[in-house]
Amino acid sequence: MLIGTEQTGNRTLQSKTESDIPSVSDHENSSERKRLVEVLSELRSLLEDYAPAWYTEEYHRRVELALHTGKKH
């Protein structure tokens, strides 16, 4: 990924390299995992509701897999 910033409305987004993003192993704490799953679920709902052109079936499958992987059976 590239490092940089871009203006989007009132927010500034900054791209991060993979090394800047915490890995799942950094979030072994169950309450932290629960929070991450909740946020991902909210984002999935927004993507499903607004269906941007770039949100392909492949992204949909990846999100569903990530959510189901995070659940304890």
C-alpha cells in the first residue's frame, strides 16, 4: 500500500502499510475480538445497504468468511 493522505469531506484518510496495521494475533483478548467483529459487521451492513460499484461478490465473500472465522463454535 502507498503511504499518503487524501481529503474526503471533513475527514482525512491516511493509507497505511501492512506493518502499520495490527495483526489478529495482537488482538487475542476476547473483548477486543468481539469489538472487531462488531465493527466489521457494521461495515458489512453499510456496504450491503449502499452497494457501491466496487463492492463485488468477491469482497462480499471475503467479509462473510472473516465474520464466520471470528465466531466461536
